[in-house]
Amino acid sequence: MIKQPQPTADQQLLVVVGGGPAGLMAAGQAALAGARVEVLEKMKRPGRKLCITGKGRCNLTNVAPLVEFLAHFGPSGAFLRQAFYRFFTPELLDFFGERGLAVVTERGGRVFPASGKAPEVLAMFEDWLAECGVGMRTGAGVDGLLVKDGVLTGVSWQGKRLACGALILATGGASYPATGSTGDGYRLAQEVGHRLVPVRPALVPLVTTGDCAHRMAGLQLRNVQVRLFIDNKKKGEAFGELTFMEFGLSGPVILTLSGRIVDALRAGREVRLELDLKPALDEAKLDARLRRDFEQRAAEPLATVLRGLLPQEMIGVALEQTGLGPERRAGVIRAEERKRLRLWLKNFRFQVTGYRPLAEAIVTAGGVDTAEINPRTMESRLVQGLYFAGELLDLQADTGGYNLQAAFSTGWLAGRAAAARLTASPQE
């Protein structure tokens, strides 16, 4: 048999475009599997976005079981099943443990570095890549991908050309552009024929009508139940923390619901949120609590009595929306007036009219259509040797560590698969 020509050094090179969580994991795993790897990162240092996730604490993953975990991605979760079968939360935690990064599990199954410092996660990755022999070129913005006859042959960056045998595109989405996620990957993918699902913000604060939120700006509430209504039909609910902003609402519970809200608003539908400020009390128990407080403190002004139920910043809004005077004595409040207050506490309404710009979103919804990606390898179905990982893909979940796990898992799979392509022995 005639031996096939040996691949050249350039053909044995794997290029990873993007030094975020997906790109860093992909690069290291590919190097461990025997590939020669170069990372091209447009910023002066990789991992900028990683350092601000989880409010700077880095919510690495979540310990929820697989079925529950996938459900947080909605319909797109099915695509991730193959990646998660190969590299999921237990494997990720082992990966961190082997490299000396201690972690803690907090409320809701969220996993953080024990130090609470995201930069320590980045430092671990940088040390690991250096040990693996991965090359890192920073300040290296990519101009385009080089494709010939449906096969990836190289990459163009800052007017230079770099030949390679495979390439992993892990540039992130378009949220937090100051970290380098400026949507470059979308352009690069489209230029070689990939279709984009419309890109829009996800996990994003919401804009509401009126001045209620503005008057309470900065106030944070815990243990709030929020119900979502679209065209007057209940479409979801979430429990957790909420923050009033100058423009509207934010906080984990709002971000969790925001993806569906953005899509509804883009479709021209009416969106309303109802806040249950006392979810631990049903209507009867709340009414009994109000009656007791009003009877025991009958001579006191209503505004003073309500301080036992509400933060000071909310009392004026509550009394205004229920038509109750702040100076009225608690003992003279009639049953019908008490009912109005009770209903307000359980159904504080906000009309949602918009959302903050993509630059303020935690993650990006939409992206490269996963129908054009092989879920077993993360390789393009259109261009041989081109792989995708991370937020660039049309995959997004709510808050809780799910999105970062998806980045790590798709990066792991892309890195391993691309390395296997490059290191396979030529057939004789």
C-alpha cells in the first residue's frame, strides 16, 4: 500500500479563537490530547468576562441533576446532552480539585470558588495552559477564516495568515463588549456560510412604566415570588432576589424570567409582572397578620405600622397605590381598605415595556444555529475542521451556573474532538 503523505506542521496546528472559559478549556484539553495549540485572544489578557461572572465571584456550575440542568436551557437543552454526557458537573469539579481550586456549593446548588474570587479561576487556567504548552497570543483580533473546498485551512489575523489543520471558534456572544465579547464570532461564522438565530439580550434587566421603580431605586428584596403574564396569561414564575432600578427591575429573579420577556416584547406582546411580597403567607394568614397589627397598634399612623411589613422605601408607594393616607390611624382602617392593602402585597404590578441593551446583558440569546453543528464533536456540518464552543452557539439558560458549565462542556468536547482529528494516524 502506498502511504499517504504525512501532515505538515501547519496542518497539525489547532487554533482556538477566543480566550474565554470555553476557549481556555478547549485549548487545554486539546493539548492534553496531543495537539499543538495556539490561542488567539483579541484582548490584552484572556478571561476578562470570566472575572466578572457571578458578580466577580464566578458561579462555576450547578449541582442540579442532568435532567433538571438541561431544563434550564429550554428547547436548546437537547443539543447539550452529548457534551454533558462526556463532561458534566462531577468531571468539572474533579478538574478543579486536581488543580488545587477549592470550591463551595451554596443555595440553589450554585458552585463558587471557595475564595469567592473569580481571578483565581483565571489564574488556574493560565497556569494549566502554560503547563500544557499552549501558545497564547493576546491582542490578536481575527479578520477571517480561511476555507477551501469546504475545509478549514487557516485564519487571518491583523493582516497575517496562519495555516492550521483545525480551528475552534469560541469568541463568546455580544454581551459585556468591554470584555471582548463584541460579536466577532457571529460575523466569522456567517462569512463561511453558517446561519444565525437572531441575536438578542438574555439575562437582562427590564424597563417598566411609571415612576415606582425609580422611587425605590437601589432597594433590594429577598424571598420575592414574581409571576410573569404575557397577554394576560400566566407564563411563568420565579422566586428569589429582586432589585429596583432607576429604569425598572433587575436582580436574579428578574434575570431568570427575562429571556421569555425579551422574546415576547420583540413579538409585540403585552408583558406584566406581579410581585408577591409575602409569599410565605397565604391570603388568610396575611389578613390575620394585618388585623393583628392594626388592632395592637391602633393609635399609630398607618405608615409607622407598615414598617413591620415593608422596607421604608416601599411604604409611600404602597399607600399611594392603595389609596390609603399615611397619617390615618391603623385602628380605623376598614375591612375593604385592609383587603386592598392585602391584594397589593400579594400582587404588586409592573408593566414591562422594554429591556436594557445587549451591552448590559449577562449572556446573549441566539447565535450560531446548533442544527448546523454536530453535537457529538462540536464540528461544523458545513466546514470540515471548524469547531464551535460556548456562548457563540444558540444556547442560553437562566442564572445559577448553567451557562458557564455549558461553556466548559462544549469547550472540552470541541478540544478533544479537534485534537483527535489532528492526531489521528494517517491511513496506509
